[in-house]
Amino acid sequence: MEYVAPVSHVSPMMTIRREWKLPAPGAIAVRVNEQLDVRETIAEAEVPERHVFLDVARALNVPESAADRYLTCEVGDRLSDGDRIAEVAGMLRRTVRAPGNGRVLAITEGRVLYEVVGAPYELQARYPCVVAGTDGVQAITVETTGALIQAVWGNGRRGNGVLKVVGNGPGDQMTTDKLDIGMRGSVLVAGSCDNPAPLHQATELLVRGLILGGLSASMMPVARRLRYPVVVLEGFGNIAINAAAYQLLSANQGKEASLDATPPREYEAHRPEIIIPLSSTRRYDLSEEVVPLSPGVRVRVLRQPHMGVVGVVRELLTRAVSYPSGNMARSARLDLEGAGSVVMPLANLEVLK
């Protein structure tokens, strides 16, 4: 029986299709086949900030049955902050005003349900791409061609910047002495980080993003508070960037990269990722997400002691292998970079595409 391993893309060139969505229905400002520039505003939406029940009858000191006659608005009206909603004239003038920019949702029994909206939400293009489709109100599908590297964790932010490698290798620790003013505005690539000091120094340098092989678990709360995106490729701890990803990032140093550090969500296929737009053509085929393990397939190890190391499957062993932990597992013989021939459980492997 074939063993289907999870797939992680570390591809130097492919056509990538992504769907971007407004948080609420709004106005789409682009058409199918339109070419987009990075950071171009392509859609806008009003996002509700909060809902407020206004007790008009009580505020005006009138019976509920009489409150409607004092209203100066109707359901559906859009109001600005401070606009009148209801008013009683006379010597003891009483007024109910809108608690912010928004609209009247409902009026019933002397009460008004008011929706306060925040600043308009703007959806911007994250990299040069072409519009492949849109529903006209909330979703836009785009395509671009370039390099794609998928990660395991992100701090929830997005950003763009020019790639710049920090340090001397894929396992080099990120420290404050390796950061300088020349990195201002860049997306930094470093092996791992276990100290908050370089993360805060990167903030002072106004970096546009950070790509790490490993991040100390204790640094996760710090990373979530940063204003720039942080993408972790391998996992938590002192883990080097795998050779395939490091080579790809190094080869594209000086080019613009887009970081989507949205963390993985349950029941969704989305993963944090890095896209480097390049010119060329290769269709992104979703069928490639299912890849049986077989001799010649390139894989990455997901567990210690060889976590993050890339290798090639040489043989799928027919019998289960017993390990020091006492467990028996289906296994494969691999040629690992820097480690030679190693037998590894199939469950500890991930296909690299």
C-alpha cells in the first residue's frame, strides 16, 4: 500500500493562484485580466466596529409609544458621528445623537439599533499579479509566477520587502551585532532566534519582515506583538533553515518578496508562505498536493535528531523497523545531506516540491 506524505512546497518557479477576500461585502475596483502592481488598492469595505442599542424613549423622557414621532432618521440611513437620531424641541431640548459614523439597522418600540463602522478596510495587492476572477463584492482570485516557500508558523501579519540574508549560513543565530542600518526596510533571512533583543532591534530598523528556520517557543508572544511579519520555516527551537529553502532564498537575495504570516487554521489548507514574484511559466496543479513516497522523491525530516534536513528516498523498507523507543514503524532508507544513509519512519517525513 502506498504511503502518502504531507507536501511542503519549496519551488523556485511555479504559477501560483490565491484568493483574497474582504472581511465583509464591499466594492471591488478591478476587472478580470487586469494587471496589478504591489500595494495597489483593489477593493474596499466598511467593517462594523460595534452595534449600539439606543433607548430613544428613555433618553427623551417620552413614552415608548410616542418615541417614533421624534425620530429624525429611518432604517437604512447613514449618519456621521454626532448627527441627530431623535430630538424633543422646546425649552428643555433633548437630543439623541449618533455615537459614530454608521447606519441605522432597526427601529422598534422606542429603541434604535445602530451599527458603528470603523475606518474603511482597504485590500491591497501583495505582489505583482493578474486578476483571474472575482465575485464582484468580496473575493478576488489572482495569479502570479515565481518562487514559493511554505512555512509552519507565522505571527499573523503580512508585508513586502527586499530579501537580505543575515549571518553566514542556514543555522546561524540571529543576534544584535549582525543587524545594521543597511538592513533598513528589508525582509531578513536568518537561521534561528532565541532572544527578544534582535527582534526589537529589527523593529527599530523598520524591517519589512523576518524569515527564520527556528524560533524559540518562549519568543512566540514577542513575535505576535511585532509590527512586521515573522515566518518560521521549520519549527520551534534552534533549527536551521533546510538546505533547499536557504539556497532558494539566497539565490533571490535583493529581490522583492511577499510574506503572508497568517498562522495555519484548523480545517483549512492555508499555510504561512513566502512568494517571490519572478517571470516565467509553470502551472500550479493542486494534484501535486498528494505525492506517494517512492525512491527518488525529495523529502524533509520533521523530527529530531535530523529535523529540517533534506534528503532523497532510496528504499521503502518492506518490514516495520523497531526503534529504541520501543515503537515499530514503516520506514524508508534515505540519503540525507551531511548525514549519509539513515533509516527513518515514514511518519517523520514530508515531501518537498
